[in-house]
Amino acid sequence: MIAKLMLWLDDRLGTSSFTSRAFRKAFPDHWSFMLGEIALYSFASLLATGIFLGLLFDASDTHQIYHGPYAPLVGVSVSGAYASTMRISFETQAGLMIRQIHHWSALLFCAAIVTHMARIFFTGAFRKPREINWIIGLTLLLLALGAGFTGYSLPDDLLSGTGLRIAASIAMTIPFVGVWIESLFFGGPFPAPQITGRLFFTHVFLLPSLIVGLIAVHMAILWHQKHTQFRGPERTESNVVGSPLWPNYALKSLGLGFASFAVVVILGGFFQINPIWQYGPYDPSLVASPAQPDWYVGWLDGALRLGLPIAVHIFGHTIPAAFLPGIVFPLVAFTLLYLWPWIERWITKDDRAHNLLDMPRDVPWRTATGAAILAFFLVTTLAASDDVQARLIAIPVETLTRVYQGLGIALPILAWFAVFQLCRELQARAIQRAMKDPRIVEYVRSPEGGFDEQQPTSVT
Amino acid sequence: MIFVLGLLSLVVYALGVRAHDARHRRPISRWQIAFFAAGVTVVAVVLSPPIDALADASFTAHMAQHLALTMLAAPLILLGAPLRLALTAPPPRIARPIARALRNRLVVILTAPVLAWLAFVGVMWTTHLSGLYEAALEHEAVHIGEHALFLATALLFWYPIVGIGPTTHPFGHFARLLYVLLVMPQTAFLGLAIYQSRHVLYPHYLAARNPFGISALADQQAAGESMWIAGSLIMFVALLLVAADWARNDSRLAARIDTRLEAVPLGGSLLLSLAIAAIFAPSAASAQAASNATQVREGRNLYELRCSSCHGIHLRGSPIAPPLLGVGAATVDFWLETGRMPAMVPANVQAMHEPPQFSLEEINALVAYVTATSPGGPVIPIVANFGPGNLVRGRAIYAANCQACHGAMGQGGSVGYGYIAPPLYAASVTQVAEAIRTGPGPMPRFGPSVLSQSDLDAVVHYVNVLQTQQADPGGFNLANLGPVAEGFVAWVFGLGALVGVIRLIGSNA
């Protein structure tokens, strides 16, 4: 059957030479190479559930009276966006589950991208010739964050509305042009009536198209450049050791795909996420509290909470305190990440192409730097829920904020030195282990001129 | 000697009962007196010379003596509530120092249930497995000390289980069940250890002539068996009694809530119910006036013992606690019913919801005393259960006034300066209404001019919906922690599970 189809295609398109080569393409077997695939499959799940939701969602700001089965809101005036999300949640067959699968997939998508990126960073897979894919991957992360934020802002509930208000306020902190930029995105001072339509367009068309396009380029480049691999027997800079795409790797990947879908369906089916009926419709006179964004935006929220209350006045202009943590910090952080391949080359003066990966321990300074960056993001992410933590462990939220401010400075430094030292130790241990290899011997020349064979004694 | 001591304690107890009955409306019950007398009698009998002599010669008899002392006499004595009597019987001049001694930091620490449990179990194991037991058999002085230690730790141990009398450690019924349950394996294992021992543990018994005419080893096995079986049985009975007490307590609480709810007709229109309330409330109050006087007197006694050291005499306050003048019935009822008062550390620590330390009658008496001494302030609100129409209004009021601190799901939040807005799940309907009307701690106060009675009903109804989790159609609500818990679950269970999968299907090299 498949063979027939292949023949039919080959007769018309001449595909067989490509497919036969493609089926034999080698894929490295190391588990960490599949992190990116988890992201891919979460994205597939997002597309599938997103199409369902997009057909039922009504992106209108026009208010209407709610007449659904959720008693506490009956007769309340809500936006079309909120009403349709309520309809999806309470009156559509499996609607709530699909919505929840969509949301859980988004959380998983971002988590998988970050983990995949960490693997690329710590093994040096971004080095020449793969700088372009590093940039594309980083852009995909930003697009995913944007898609997540616009997505959870769509239902027009009190929690996400609070988040949108914060976003609008941050935009306005940009010196001189802030108010214009806010108006450009929101269509007027917050709360502007066009915002849901713009969010909808961005979330269901603009960002997904960009993500799909960039994933295609990402994978085409990967295909063309071939995989990196860890050092090992018979692995060189000019070959790839692994299993062929068909049937070995394709079936493995298919299994991973099913596992990913299973995980998001279980989460969506059993774990309530974003209960907008409890948050209630957005009302500009109210604010949700305790309010947290989804985890992948937490680092920004946390930075705002940790930022010092220092406003700068220049030329009769006020630059609000939120400008530094809200605009400068993410700009600096992502610029640094975008430029990392060149920063590293500038430091190492290494201009060669690399297809063999580094073990993280073998490049202590890079691993330590990555750990410090992660530590900083971890602190800001955790700080985003300082009010919740303060309640749970019953200490003043002000104290906790001070602690996180201190940790924001101390933890990255501490992480840098600790990880650096750890890498050195792991290196030494690896050498030690290699030295114990019975195949390695030392030849010591005796005063008489003869040679004695002996086990190596010390390692430096 | 032991008889004299027993008689003396009975006489003191009887004097206390007489003094109490002269001073208080409710006399000490006969059962209570009987329990105490029975407990003291058991102590006197098992420690009497003939039994003691028997115990000296037979391990089994000795074990029976110890079991009677620690598992029968101790709970019986405590059922007589001697400590409560010590507070209520003597004049305040004497009772106050006793109350102060009970609040002493060292006493408070030493009487913590966890320590009492450890002391009881620890004494049981160490005396049997160390040289102490043999030493007690050989030297009379050590023996008397050992019996005193047994009785003292047993009294400490049983005090939280019996749960009668003043305490600084509120101990819920579930905790009591666990507390007893955890002791069962201790007696069973120690009993089994003694039973299974292949040699005589205490050489003293080898020398003694066994009164039952059996060998010392057989006697020891019988002793082990009796500890194992009798110990477990008594603990099992204690378990049943605690469970029964729990059930009784719950139904009493339910009955009290019912009477409050019945005061207003259910499901009636707002206007009608307000009219009825307006007609009946004054007449109901006058009917109560007669019984009020005794209640006020009882409340004053309680106040002077348990409250006045911080809140001052005549509710006037002190440097460490605010005056209670004109605070109203709702305030007193709320703080006492939610166990926030009496506070152990009244200073800067925010009091949290705990099991109440007073019985319902005692709380009513204190409410009566405070309102009689200083009238005014919010009355205990009566909450009616209206139809779903009101739920909408309740949600709107909650969103506007409550959720900014207590969270959209009533999960609580932190409000700065070390204060937290507690989760609303533990509070009863009346307690929620009382908090709204009185504004405990940093919470604002919503009087009738801000929130009408129907608004109050509505918002309390909505809080009740949040409490009963009627709003979670999406599955587990992850402790209502919102995106914090969601992110955690996505990383740990979502990505964690999938990383597990790729570790399985991928290689490590």
C-alpha cells in the first residue's frame, strides 16, 4: 500500500531519490536531542486545540448580558470575548477540556523551548556554523512568549486584564515615545476597546504563522547542516553517528509525540487551569490579587517587583522606575543572548566550525555563565509570586522582596563560582577515571637509561 | 500512707466542688465527681501494701499495677476535671496565680502534646529496658519515684485526649485519634518484646517466690501478654470514646448553627424577612433577659481568669491588648469561635484560625458579659440563605470588596506589613458575616450602612460557594494557587514526565 503510494508519487514527482536518502539520514540517539521535539509536539497540540477554540471564540469587546449556566454571573454585562470563553467552558461539548489542554500545552511548549535552549547553550551547539539557528530558536522563544501572553489575555477576565494593564503601563514608561507606543498597540489609552480584536489577530494569525514559518526554517537548516553529536568512539567533526530516520528514529519520535499528547490531555482533563469564571469579567475599576502571569512571563513580573523605586527626571521628562526592569532588563538580556555566539567567539578567538559538542564540564566558564544567567532568571521568576509565598510561609511580603533583591545579586555570583568549581572537579574526576584505564601506562626512564612501565601516579 | 494521700486529695476535691457550686450556676456533675473518686481509689488500691507486695514477687501483678495506674487511674482522674475546678472553685485571689502559672512559658512548653506523648512513651520504654526497673524492685525509694513518674507522665499524656479543662494547646479530635493510634504500637511492641524474651529480664524475680506458683519466665511471658493485650484494648476504647466525642461535638455545633439560621425564615423575600426580624428580635431579646444574668456572672468569672490579664479589668484594656469597650457581640464571638483568642502571644503576631479554646456555653457567657458591661457594637449577624439571584450580587460585592485581599477563589493573600488575608475555607457562614461586620485586624469594617443585610447574605452565600468548591468544573484546583501552581505542575509533571520518556527512549552516550 505504502509502496504503491511511493511509486505513484515517484512517477510524478521523482521523490524516491530524496526519500530514500532522507530515510537513511542519521539521528543521534542521545536523549537530550529530543527536548526540541517535545516543544514541536506541544506546538502541534496547540495548533489542533487552537483551531477548535478559534472557531468558537468571539473576539468582540461589545458587551452583552451573560445568560449561561454559571449562576453567579447570570445577568451580568460581559464582553463578547468573555461570554464566548464562558460558553466554550460550560456549554460546549468537551470545550473546557480542549481549552485546558490548549493552556497546558502552552505552558509545556515554553518549558520545552527553554530546556532545549539550555541544552544547546551548555553543549556549545550554537557555535559556527549554527549561529543562524540559535537566532531563529531565540526568536521562536520570544514568539512563543508573545503567543502565550496574547492567548491568555484573550478571555478578557480580571486576571489577564490586570496583566494587560501592566503591559500597557510598561509600554508607557519608554522615554518620549512611550505613550505613542502604547497607543500603537492598544489603540488608545488603556482600556481601549479595540484591544481584543488586535490580540485575536496577533494570537491566531500573526504569531502562529511566524512560528510555523520559523520552525520550518529551523528544521530545514538543521536538516541541511546535520546534527551535532557528543564526542565518542568513531564520532568525528565530519560524520554523524545515530539511528536512521526510518524506521528507528521516526518510530521513536512518533512515540514521543503520543506521549506528549497524553501528558497534555491528562493535564487538561484532570487539572483545572485558568478558571476565568472565578476571576470574573474584566472591570477596569478592579484589580486581581494575588495576581501572577503564566510562568514564562514570571521573570518580567518578578523584575518589576524587584526593581528599585527610582524615577529619573531629565529635560523635564520623567522616566518611571518601571522602565529599567520592564524595558531595559529584557532588552539587555535578550540582546546578550542573541549576541552570545559572537561574544563567545570574541572571548575564545575560536573561528572554526564545530560539529562535535562540548561536555558542559569541559568549558567551565561558559557553563558557569549560563548557570548564572539561569539563576538570575530563576530569582526573578520566583519573585513574581512573592505575595503567594509570603502568605504560605507567613512572613512579610516586604521581607521576602528584600530577600529576592539580595538573591538577585548574590545567587548568580554564587552560582557562577559554584558551577565553575564543580566543572573543574568533574573534569579532574573524568581525567582520573581515564588514567585508571588499564590501557594507559607511564614510562619512566631510569638513571641507567632503561625504561620502566608503571601505572600513572598523580594527576594534575 | 497512700490511703492518707488519697483521702486528702478526695477531701480537697470535695471542698472544691462545694466552693464551685456556691459560686456558679451550673453545679459540678455527679459523673465528674464519681470519675475523680474512682481514679483516686484505683491509685490507692493498686499502690496499697498487699498489692505492692504481690507486685514485688510477680512480674504479671506488677504489670497489672502499672497498667491500672497509667491507663485507668490517670484518665479517670482527668475526667474529674481537677484543673478546671482549681480555676473555678477558689476565689479569684487564689485562682488568678494558678491561671498565671498555667500560662507560664515553661509550663506551656512542657505540656505540649507532642512532648507529653514522647514523655509517656519514653518513660515506658526506658524503665523497662534499662536497669531502672531492676533498681526499683530492689530499692523502695526508687520504686516510689518510678510510680510517681508513671502517674505524672500518664496524666500529662491523657490530658489532651480527655480534653477537659483549660489548655494552651488546642488539640483537635483528629489529632487526638492520631495521638492515641500512635501509642498502640508502642505498648504492643514492648509487650511483645517482653513476651518473646528467652531469659528472665529482671533477676529480682528469679529470687522471689512466685505467688501463682509458676516459673519466673512464664510469669514474664504473662506480663508481656497482658501489656500487649490490655494496653491495646484500653487504647482502642480510648479511640472509640474520642471518635464518639467528636461526633457529639459536631452535632452540637450543627445544632447551634441551625438555631441561628432558623431565627430568620428561609427563602422568604427580603422585605418580609426584615419585617419579621424587626418584630421578633426585641421580644426574643426580652425573653432571654432572665437567663442572661447568670450567664453574665459566669462570663465575668471566665473573663477575669482568662482575659483580664491582657484586656484589663472591666474591659478597659492594657498596654499589650486593646480595650473591649463597645466592641459588640459579633466581635467577641468571632475572636473566640475562631480560636484567635485567647492569644498566646498577643504582641505583633497575627492570630490565625484555630480550634476554639472555650466551649460554646463559655463563649456565649463571655459574649453576654462583654455586651452587658459595655453595650453597643455589631450584634452577631444572622445569615439567611437566599436563592441564586443573590449569588450574582454576592459575586459582584466579593469582586469589588473582598477579592483584592482574599483572592478570587477565597484562597487568601498577603496584604503587606506582615499581615495576611487568611484563606476563607475554614470559617463558618456566621464567622464570615461577623468578620465582615466587625473588621478583625487590618480588615476594613463593613457596617449596615455600607453593606445592607441582603448584601451581607449575598456575599456570604458567594463565599460559601467558593468554600464548597462548587466552582471547580475543570478538575483538581491545585490549591487555588493560580498560575504559580500551574507553572509548577507544567514543569514537574508535564516536562518532567516527558523528560522521563526521552530518557527511556534515548541513549545516554
